[in-house]
Amino acid sequence: MQIRDAFKARYGTEAAVVSRAPGRLEVLGNHVDYNEGCVLSVAVDRYMNLAAAPVEGTVCRVWDDVLKEERTFSLENLLEHTKGDWANYIKGVLVEFAQRDVKVPAFNAVIAGNVPLSAGMSSSAAFEMACGLAFAKLANANIGWLDMAKIGQGAENNYIGAKTGLLDQFSSLMGKADSLVYSDFRSCTAQSIPMPKGLTFVVVNCMVKHVLTNEYNDRRKACEDAVTVISQRHPEVKALRDVSPELLESQRSRLPETAYKCAAHVVGELARVAECLECLKLGDVKRFGQLMFQSHESSRTLFENSCEELDEIVAIAHGIPECLGARLSGGGFGGITVHLVRMEDADAYAARVAEAYLAKTGRKADTFVCAAADGAKLL
Ligand code: GLA
């Protein structure tokens, strides 16, 4: 186990706890989680790992074995932070533990992972969940999965300042090999759905980085604005989940243009996820793929969280018969696209998309084939 070896090499002792949490792909249901809807996602075989052991005192030491950088900080000074620093995720999680009166001892730790950063694969949530599981063990605390997910979300919302939903943490915790995760963000439940036989996901990273925080928070605000206006006349509407396409159309003239377009995207996604669930039961993978293409189109024209590079990749995918469906995945504004293909086509398909993307844009895409993996755990 590499991370155990890295820990021993760094600190000269054995790690007391090792955790691992997967990244995720958002399969269908874009910007739906904080609108209390249902989303299909998948935890994948790309992980953030953490090894730690308690130490005396209050100073924590963390070595990132990929970046080859160290951070030290005191448990007494968790609120002091440098914007954009990776240690913020650790501190943010520790603050959430403290707020729940769970006392985590000081520790030495090593982290390492292969989830692409800032790409839309939730490296941050994977990192938070790897931290959360390990810290709970160090503190001898029993924390249920939903509370663990909320600890990760709390770190994002309160410490990092990204008003994200719970999708990433749910997916990282509740993933299962060969399965999709179907999450309901109103009842806060998640269940596994078998991945259609013989299919897999190819990820194509357009290699343009997204700026999540501002754009993300703006889109979320537009969704909330739509709910505020609609609920004035329809008090039963608590979130966009409660808005049917007909109701939205009937309210269109009362809504600011941006709020309408963002709401239309979310309402469309809600319907696509519901339809996809039926397709999965029937084994209709062709339609599954079409819904993914439709989702991307809706992101491009309504939610406006795509970009030229993402559109280019999805357009290329459209022209390749082996592709069942493709779309941006996650927050948007760059990062990855996810493509549904047959397993036997995956490698050749990935190479073909990358080649066409290079020819069109001069950019080198990063591609890999993902397997649906089990959720976060202690090793
Ligand atoms: C990011 C957020 C999630 C979710 C997606 C968009 O990944 O962290 O909570 O809102 O964007 O669906």
C-alpha cells in the first residue's frame, strides 16, 4: 500500500488509520441536488487517500505526496486560512467536526490521490470524505453516512465559500462497484442501480479549468430567485423540484430571463433523470445516451455552464457512432465530459475523441476509462 509506505518514509512510524474515497461522475441531473431533486451519478476508480496517526499537542502536519508539499497548522487556529490552499479542505472538515463536538486529536498525515483536480470529478469531496472517515476513527466517533456527507458539504459551504449541494459527498460515500448511485436530495437517501451490462464511461477532460465558486453561486441564486417568484402564487413550491414544466411556462412572464432559463434547465433535468430511471429498468441504453446529449444541450443553451471546449468535445462525440451519449459533468465551465460507450469500444473511442479535439482546437485532452467503484472506506 503506497500511502502506508509514504507515511512511514515521512514520519518513521506506522499510520494508525488509512482511508480512501473515490471521485465521481455526474451521469444525469445537472445542478439538481440543491434544488432537492434526484440525480444519477457514479463513484469511480480514482481516489483520494489519506494515512494518519495521532500525535501529542495541537499541531497537525500534512504531507501531500503528489504535490510534494507540506502544511502545518494548529487545531487552535483552524479559522486562519489562505484562500485557495489545499489545506483548507482539511481545516474545513475539522471545523465541522468541532461544531459537532467531536474532538479530533492532532495528527501527522500523508495524502495522495489520482482524482483530477478542479476538473468536475469532485476531488475536493473525495478528499473531504477521506479526511472525515479518518478523523472520525482518530476521534473514536461514530458518524453516520448522511452526517459525514453534510460535514463535507459544510466544509465547502462554510469554509471554502462554495454553496454546493450534497451530490459529490453522497456519490463518494454511497458508490458501489458496477452500479450507479441514485440520490434523492429531498429525502436525503441514496440507492444503487446496476450499471447496464457491457457499458462503461469514458472521461474526456477538455483541460480548461473551471472557476467554480462565483459562477456556481450565481446559478444557484438564479434557481432560488425562480422559486421565490413562483412560490408567491404557488406556496406549495418549496424548491424547483416542485415545479412542473407546465407551471414553469405559466410563470415565465413573471420571471427574470436568467432565473427562467436556469429553472428551465433544472426542470428539464428532473424529467430526464426520471425518464432515465425507467430506461435503466427496461435496458434502453440508446435512450439513456440520448438523454445525456439532451442534458448537455440544455447546459449549453439554458444554464450556460458549458464552454466552447466542452461543446466541441460533445459535438465530436455526437459524430461517432460508438458513442451512446455525452455531456459535461458536474459544475461545468470547463473540466470533464462523460461519455457512455460499450466496454469493448472504450479505448479506441477515447483515442478518437482526443485526436479529433486536438485537430480542431490544438488542445491535448486527457482521457481515461472509468469503472464504477465502491464508496469511501477505511482500509
Ligand atoms: C458540483 C457541486 C454539486 C452539484 C454539481 C452540479 O459538483 O459540488 O453539489 O451541484 O456541481 O450538479
